Amino acid sequence: MAQKRELYRVLPDGKVERLRRFCPRCGPGVFLAEHEDRWTCGRCGYTEFKKGR
């Protein structure tokens, strides 16, 4: 499981940037796991395949 500090980055101007995508079904707060050929949600099972693979 990813540590919370690995999911966000603080920019020099103080703003926070999210490094992973949210699940479109579950909404904000549930991140998609990045695999070699797809993005998946561990909560609901949503899968989105990467293009060009």
C-alpha cells in the first residue's frame, strides 16, 4: 500500500499536486493504482486500459 506522502507533492508556491488519478466511480479520495498496462481501483474494481499497449 502506498504511503500518503507518495500520493501528493507540494509545489514551491505552497500548492498541493496529486500524483495519481481518482476513481471516476468512487470519487475524490480513492486513487487508481497504476499497473503496466492499466489503471485499477482496489475499492470497486474499475479498470481503465492504457492506450498504445
